[in-house]
Amino acid sequence: MTAGQRALPGAALFAVTPPWQRVLTDHRHILFAALSVFVFITVVYPLLQIAGRSVIVDGVLSLANYAQVFALRRNWIAAWNSVWVSVVATVLATAIGVVSAFLVQRTDIPAKTLFRVLLVAPFAIPPLFSAMGWVQLAGPVGLLTQVWQGLTGQFEVPWNVYSAGGVVFVLAVTKYPFVFITVAASLQRMDPSLEEAARTAGVSTWRIMRDITLPLVRPAVYGGALLAFVASIDNFGIPAVLGMRAQFYVLTTRIYEALTIPNMPLATAMSMLLVALALVSMIGLRRAEGGADKYAVIAGKSVTPSVLKLGRWRWAVVVGLTLATLLITVLPLFALVLTSFTRYWGADLVWASMTLDHYVSVLSVPAARRGIVNSLFLAAAAGFVLVVTTSLISYLTVKVRYRAASWLDIAGIVPFALPGSVIGVAMILAWSNPPIGPTLYGTIWILLIAYIMRYMAFGLQTTRATLQQIHVSLEEAALTSGAGRLRVLKDITLPLLRPGMVAAWVLIFISAFNELTVSVLIWSTGAETIGVWIFIMQDSGFSGRASALAVLTLPVILVLYLLMQWLTRLEERQAERGNG
């Protein structure tokens, strides 16, 4: 440096650095570019394929595929069945969820923790397992059927699980946890001052519930109902097990049937119809929810909701809630386990009928063993990939506030609103003969990409919520001390984010481990999964083997679910200590 030159300050030096060099040296731009490529390949490209293929026939724009859908009466019937079954199941699930949440959160019943675990348990049990459990419990030779026949002496029973009513009932008792979880959380956070003021003024308890409590939790009710409806209209396992035998079809089972022919144009158009139904329902519920903000109240962080004294009705309510949880949660699982040990379905319940043959048969089939290994690998790999990528996306949007990263967040959330059948069809279209890159259809890797697309929203929501709890002052202090952004990310942000990352991995693993709706459309020989094998065996009449394989997977699901619950409570306690 000559005498006439001066050292440029950092800001001036940065100002004269060429823009292309700043882009290449700034980790934010590099991260954004890499994540954009990842999201485009796993989410955007498959969605563009299914949307485009539905309106392109022989290289020109055409609605012929949709005309084919609406030309068949059975497709109209399937679409109508999807709508009314999901609506009725959602109404029943909402009623069950709201009543049980209120009883557990706002009354003086005992053993609330036990009731919470039992009421949320169906959320951790795959719908296919629930459908199988109800078949073993209330089917033609199920446990309840045998008890009814023994008590009444009549062969006919007043129910039929293989029917539209059976589909509606099982959907309702498996989807109500969405409503229970959201409403219970809202009741827990509610400021009790309005209720106490009304009670002081002499207003009756029932009127307080009708005019104050229910309006205040209305947004939570709508939110839970929306989740229950989307999960119902998306479901494949329950309508397949309980409806197809009775020739009762919904759109998800019709798409499955179209792909087995195969008739890809028909499956594509029906998939877009399913998307339209899901979107219309979401918009409708959001509109209904629109005026709910007038009921909002502002509460402090320390809220102790009032508890309703049930008086002489207390033990009657406890008995009723106990019977309901036994029927909804315990008995179907018990029937599933019992069937896995019974020599044949409908055998007399005596010791001589018990056997381990179903477990031996399942574990001796190479494809079933391969399905277990594949599911463990796919669930773990999807969880790892999504935890890493969604944590970085949330980091860019929440902490760095990188504006362009908002599209990554939006694109990652979109698949959550899409039925699984649509994602399955999108995978077939995108990876059967891609213009660039390898053909993944017929390999295990298409399943991995499908799981990444389907569960990306889980990782985004969990990591985003955790990052929002990390106070900005910690990172600002490190930056002020001279640490670079990468050092702050490595030494401060990621360690504090770790509990949320673990919780996200567990949630994704549980969901992907027994996934069926997507897998049943795109699996291939050598790339079988547990969910697919259980469905195939159940559909082929091997109920004992299907139950045995389902029972083998339950401990993994339940242990991970309990771990997720423990991590959630741990994060809540840490947040409370941090705010204290």
C-alpha cells in the first residue's frame, strides 16, 4: 500500500465488491438457491405435471380427461360419496372432540392425564389399523358380533361395518383427535374473566357455555374441523377396507381402481377433482371462521381457566367417558391384537385357538421382511432430509428474514392441503419418464421423494414454531461481538433449535412409517412398505397375518409418539421458564 492510499473501511470495501462476488460469498444466497432447487424438484415439478397433464391430450389443451370423468355415473357417485361421507364424519368428529375437550379441560373429573392419553391415542394409530381393528371387533365374526349373538341368540346384528355407515363411523372416531387437540389447547389458554363475570351476575352455567365459552373457542373448532375434513376426504385405508367390499366407492378408491387398470388420464382428472373439493371445503370453513375474531380476548401469560363442578353428575360423566374411550381406542386395538394370535378369524376364544403361526408366517415371507426394512429406512431418511431442509428454510424466513424465502415456505405448506392420492399420481407423472434425470418410478427413491413432499409441512411448522421462541437478543449479542452469521447459526441457533428438530423428526417418522394412501399407488416389487403389505394381506383375506404385521409395528409407533409428547411438554416448560 502506497503512502497515498488509505485502507478502506469494511462498508466501503463491501460497496466496491462486485455483485456476483457478493452473491457467491453470502451464505444466505447460497442457501436460498440450494433450497429453491430442492423445493422445485420435490414439490413444484410434480404439481406442475399433474396440473398440466390433466388438461393436455395428445399435445394440445383439452378438457377430454374431465369429460371422461363426468361421463361415467360411477364417478359422480364416488365424488358425492366423498363429500357427504367427509361432511358427516367431520360433524361427528367435531361433536366428539368438542365435548371430550371440554370435559377434560374444564370440569372436575379425575384422572385427566389418563383420559388425555386415551383420547389422543387414535391420532398415533394409522387409519388402516383402525379399520382393521373395527373389522375384527364388529365384523361378521368380530368380538362384539359374537357377544351380541351369544346374548340375544340372534344371528343378525343391528350394524354392518362393511357399509357407508361403517366408513363414516370409523372416520369420525379416528379423526376427532384433530378437534380435541385444537379445542383443548384453546380452552387451556382462555381468559376466564368473562365467564367469572357472567357467573357473578347470576347467569346459568349452560348459558355461559353457549354464549361465552363456545364463541371463544369457535376458531379452534373451525380449525380442528378443517383438519378432520381434509383428513377424511384424503383417506384411503378406511374406505378401501370397509367400503370396497360393499361396492361403496369414494374418489380415493376410484383413483386407486383407475391406476390398476391402468387409466392415467382418468386418474389425473379425478385427482384434480379431489383437489378442488379439498380447496372448496377449506375456503368455506375459512369464510365461516372469518367473523370469529370479534370473540377474541387478550389474556396474560398466567391463565388458570375456571373448572366446572359437576356435582352429582361427576361419576356418571366419568363412567360415560370411560366407556367411550374403551370403545373408541382400547377395544379395536385389543381385537386387532387378539386376531393376530387366533388360528382363524372367528374362531372360538379359547386357549386352543391361540397360536403364533401368523407371526411366523409374516416374518418368513421375504417381501414382508423387506417391507419392514424399507419402511424403517424411508421414514428415517425422510425425517432426516426434511428436518435439515425445513430447519434451513425456517431459518431464512424467521431469523434472516430473507424475503424471497417466503415462497419456499408457501410451497412447502401446499402439499399438506393436497390429498395423498393426488401426490401419488403426481409422483407417477413426474418420475416415470422425466425430461432430465433418472426414471425413479419402480424404485424405492420415488417413495422417498413422495414422503418428503407429503410431510414437508410438518417439518416447517415445527421448526418455525421453535425458532420463533428463540429470542433475537442472543443472536444479536453474538453478532455484536464479531461472530459471523454462520458461527451464530452453528453455535447458538442450531443447539437451541435441536429439541424442535427432534420433535419434527419423530412426527415425520410416525406419519411416514405406516403411510398407505401414497404408497399403495407407487410401490413396486422390491420397494414394498409395511402399510402396503398390511393392506394387501387384509384385502386378500389373510386377516391374521395382516393383524400380526400391524401389531409388530405398534410398539415403534407408540414409543415414538410418547417421545414426541415428552419433547412437546419439555419445550413448553422451557418456554415458560424463558418467559418467566
